Amino acid sequence: MAAPATRSTRFDRSIVDGPLGKAVWRLAWPTMLQNVIAGLQGMIDHAMVGHFVGYTANAAIGVSWQIVLVVVVFLSSLFTGMAVLVARFVGANEPEKVNKVVYQAFLTSGGLSVVLAVAGYYLAPSLLNLVNAAPEVQALALPFLRTMLGGIIGMTTFFMLSGAFRAAGDPRTPLRLGVAMTILTVAFNVILIPAFGTVGAAIGTVASSTLVSAYGVWRLTRPDSIIHFERGMSRKPDLVIIRSLFRFGLPTGVQGIAMNVAGVLLLRFIGSLENSAEAQAAFTVAYTELFSLITWTSVGLMGAAATIAGQNLGAGNPDRALEGVHASARIGLMVAGIVGAMFMLVPNVLLGIFGMEDEMVLSLAVPLLGYLSVSGFFITVALSYTGGLQGTGDTKSPLYISIVSQIVIPLGLCTVLQASGGLEPHEIWTAIVLGHVTRAALSVGRFRQQKWRAIAVDIEPARSGG
């Protein structure tokens, strides 16, 4: 018992026994800042390709990222399972288990990244056909998509590192890694986009994520790291731990894939509209980029809620877990209000940053921002309570909620409207809002049932049984 007691001083115990509001904010702000910076980097990429290539390049990057995210989100399911285990073991003050879990997540995600990168490369043309991208969009999207999938291991390793450190109560290391990656990406893209167009943006992203991830893995070997790959630890795959990763993570992976497939199918509906290239460009900039000011900060709060809930359950403080998630949602509502006001008051200024000057594109994008100013309140609440559910180990409920709210409702509505005489852009925008409203209501209701209090977490079920 002596070793855990010594090494436990690395963990931030204020998460389980200090002032709760400060603990939530200390976890949330570095992740929110990192995600905003990353979102700004994406905006810079879109602004550059919009100015150097045109709005078809914005559409190409948008549809490609929707496909890339399906791969990333599946691999990230491992990291959700990892985060559940890490947070519980940090809360219970068991650092050796924390180290083992992160190492096994690293091994597994690396192997899967290679397999999915190869498969995705060859499937890229078919995937672009699936989203109904216009021919001029596909011509720019194919090399971008293949480059991104070929170098996916750098990005997935970065997400693994970020999730591990956050779950352990250290959000500042992911912030430093994220800022470094953003700076490198912008530097590469300033050089590569004018020379190579959209594929230059992909090369810059792959190069920066690979360099930063390599440094992050090396950081785990240092003795002063809160998570430490020790020399004496086993380097072999541990099937017991890997099964636990998938047990908690796979529902989140299926959820993420379902949501991103829903996004791909939504792009297909948008691609069926008159002036489809303009509609996809409007959706890409307004939803994928500008709305990310809300979603990415909310994802940071989701991570904070998950860490607070998981660590406090591990420490035997379920009431504190409940209050921590409520606090995360309150912060999210304030952010959504500020960003939503910008959408309503200065939409043309925001869209102008991306070189959006085409009258048809603007006529579609400005109303969409109005819809999204309402949606932001609901998605930030939904994500905070999703984090609470996932952090406690209830990863199945968010899956079912996402299927209903992000697939059945928006896609079902679009299908019915399209079959009944034609689909209009404002009807697609309405379907998006209704999906977010439903997701928020179901997530809050499920978390308030508090069935997560009874969820048990361990990595040795087979060894402890009789």
C-alpha cells in the first residue's frame, strides 16, 4: 500500500474533496480554451481555402471531415472506456491501475488506427459518393480525405493522450499539447494551402498531429508525469483491460459513429437541394465551423463533468458527482448565450471571415445561424449531462438517446418532408434544432434518475471471481 500512497500526491484531490465550483472550472477552462483554439485553427483553414480556392474547397473540407470524424469517433470509443476507468481509479487512489489502463488504450488504438487508415483510403471515393458531394467538390475532397485517413494515427493518439490526462485531473497538459498542435498546423498551412490547395491543409494537420503525439507519448515515459509508463510494467496486450475498455467505450463509439453517419446522411439531404454546392458550403461554415464555438466549449464541459462524476464515484461521493454535472451545465448555458448573441447580431461579419461573399451562400447561411443560436442552449446542456452519464460508466444511455435525437427525429423528418413534395433548407435547419432539443431533454431526464450510482468499475473481473 505504500507505493500508491506516495504516488497519489500527483493527483488533484480537490476534485473529490475541495470546493466543487472551483474544481469544475479548473477542469473545464483549459479544455474549453484548447477546443476554442482548435476551432479557430479550423476556421483559419477554411478562411484560407475559401480565399485561395473558393467555396467549393470549403464544401470539400466539410464533407471530408464529416467522414474522417466517423473513423476518429470509433477509435475514440476506446478513450471513453479508458476515461471511465482512469477517473474511477484516480478517485480511488490506485495509480498503478491508471498506468495500466492508459498503456493498453495506447496499444489498442495504435493497432486499430493502422487498420482503419488502410481501409478508409481505399473506400474514400465510395464514401464521397455516399454524401452526394457535387463533382467539383469531390475533385477537391478526395486527396484531402485520403491524406487525412492515411495519417489518422497522429490525431487519434493526440485524443488518447488528452482524454487520459483530463480523466486523471490534469487538463493543462492537453491544453499545452493542443496549443502546440494548433500553432504547428497554422504554420504548416500558411505555407502549404497557397501551394497545394485543400490537400495542403490535410498535410499540415497530419504533420502537426504526428509530431505533437510523438512528444506526448515520450512525455508518458517521464517520471514526473501524472501518468507514467514505468520500465517494469508489462508491455504485452492485456485482454482483461482491453475488454473493459470496450465494455465501457464501445457504446460511445457506436453512438459517435451513429451521430456522424447521421451527419453524413444530413449532408446527403443538403446535397439533394437546389444549389447543393452553395448549401453544403453554408452548412460547413455555419454549422461545422461557427457552431463549433458552442459545441467545442461544450465538449470541454462534457469532459469536466465526466471527470468530476467518475472521480467522485470512485471516492464514494455520489452527491458531489451530481452537483458537479449541474455546475457544468450552468457554465455551458452562459457560453451558448454569448455565442448565440453573436450569431444573431453580426452573422455577415462572422461569415465574411471565411470569404463567404456569394449571395446564394449567404442567403442560406445567415438564417442557419439564427436557428443555431437557439440550438446552442440545448446542445450544451445535452453534452454536460452526457458527460455525467459517461463518466459514471453509463455509456449505453447516451447511445440510445443519440439514436432517437440525432437519427430518428432529424433524418426521419427530412425523409418525410422530401417524400411529401420537396425539401427546403429551412426545414433541414428546423430538424437540426428539434434533434438538439430532444437530446437535451432525454439526457437530463436519464441522469436525474441516478441509476448510475450502482455501476461497478474494475479491470480484473475474471481474476476476482470464483
